[in-house]
Amino acid sequence: MPPAADSARRLVLVLWACGPARPGGATLAAAPFVYALAARAFDIEVHMHFTSSTVRWLVPGVAAAAHTDKAGTRTVQDYLDEAQRAGVQFFACGMARAEHCRPGEPLIDAARMAGAAAVLGAAWDDGTRTLVF
């Protein structure tokens, strides 16, 4: 059921506890992507904020090596690609990047930088809902 006309039109997903170093992190990372894709199916604007160690999913090659299912049929990269095609916007936290990435280590081209203030600003907006994973 799509959202009512007067309800939220933006979803902010904060990825925090599903990084690649966490045991089962790739499996856990699938959930926010599923929510993102479902929201896009309802034409809801979606921002995914990668904080803490989840910022590593935005480092080229990391997501491609992480399977989200026991059968090994999908990777975090598959979800990143599908979400990007669906219009989901990706944001890397600057503090997380400084802590969890090597100096000069690139992020995928689709990633933009945005910190805690961006998430907090969105959380106070009446047209936005926020979920933390």
C-alpha cells in the first residue's frame, strides 16, 4: 500500500551495525537495501547514509566480495547496483571514512559525503522518516 498523500516522501536509512568486518555483516546489510528498494517502488526518495564501518561498503571491491545469502547468489554489490539504478542516493559519513578507510582510499562514484548534521536535519523534517540498521 503506497503512502498517503500527506505522509512522508523521503526515507533516510542509516547503516551503522552491518559493516563488512562484523560477522554476518553482509547478510545484515541486505535488509536496508530491501527497504530502500521497496520505498523506491512507492516513489519515495531514499537516502542511505553509511556510518561507522559500513562506509567500507562504498570502497570499490569490498561489496563485490561479500555474499548476502548462504547460497552465494547475491552480493552487497548487487544490492548497491540495483539501488543505484532505482535512484537511491548514497552518502558516506566523513568521520567514518577517516576512521575506517585508508588515507586516499577512493569510494564508489555514486557516494557523496554527508555527516550527522544531514541525518539530524532530515530527521526533523516532517516529510522524512528515518530507520537505523
